[in-house]
Amino acid sequence: MTEKTEPLEALMKQAINGDKRAYAVLLQETSRFLRPFLAKRLNMAAELDDLMQEILISIHKARHTYDGERPFKPWAYAIARYRLQDHLRLHYSDQLRQAIDLSDVENSLPDPVTKSAVTYESIRGEIRALPQKQAAILKMMHQEGYTAKEVAKKIGMKESAVKVAAYRAYKILRNKLERL
């Protein structure tokens, strides 16, 4: 055992035997080493303080289960871990109950969110201005519905080269459309 944990075990034994001062020191030391453990896992300080209180209450209620022959810190960390799991489970279940169903939001919108005003037909002129190979790749992929793999087989290129050419074409089109 290390020197830091030995006093905690002694304090816990004294607290179990009724020493109130030892119990107060034990709870202070416990909160001192548990606070960083909880701070890494929680975002808000208010949550941390509330959870720390719950953990100290749980330690108080479970003190009769402590085996004086075993280290105190692992026992306290186990209680803290279970209290943290309970807290997070409750927190996230509350968020799920308050979550908005996306289908309800989509139904209230005038047009589906996934539809774009830009289609192949609407930018046909800009596509024709692209280099011939890039224009052909975009036409095959977006107008005719071929995959990059199918386009590569049709025009005798590697699939990765088709994807690169399509990416470069998208980049040129994006720059042109942003200026409009």
C-alpha cells in the first residue's frame, strides 16, 4: 500500500467506530481525489457538485460494506463510477425524451430539406465549360446515374482517377456558382 491510501483506510476504520472528526476528514479527502475523476467526465460544475454529494451519500450509506483489510480508494472509485453511470443514464434519457422527432420537423418545412435548387440541368452550361473529360464524367455520374467504378470501366480510367477528376470538377463548379 502507498502512504497516501493507508491513512484513508485508518480514517474509515475510525469513522466506522464513531469518530466524527475522522469521518469529516475522510469525506474531505475522498471528495478531493474524486473531483478530478468526475471533472474529466462531466461538463458543468453544477453537475459535478451535485454528483459529488450523491457519491458521498452513497459512501455513507455503504460504509458498513467496507472491508477494512482492503484499500479504500478502489472501493470509493467503484461507488463513484456506479453513481456516475446512473447520473449519465438519467441525463441522456432526459435528453432523449426531450428530443424532437426529425420527421415532424421535416413535415413542417415547405420543401424537403434534402432537395437542392442546383441540379445537373440547371448548371448544364457551366458543366459544358469544364474540360471535356470532367464534363463527361459528371454527365455519366449525375445525369445517367453511373457509379465512379462504372464510369472508370466505360472510359478506361482507374476508379480513383475518376473520383479525382470529379472532385476537381466539383471544385471548379463550386467556385463558379459561389460567384453568381
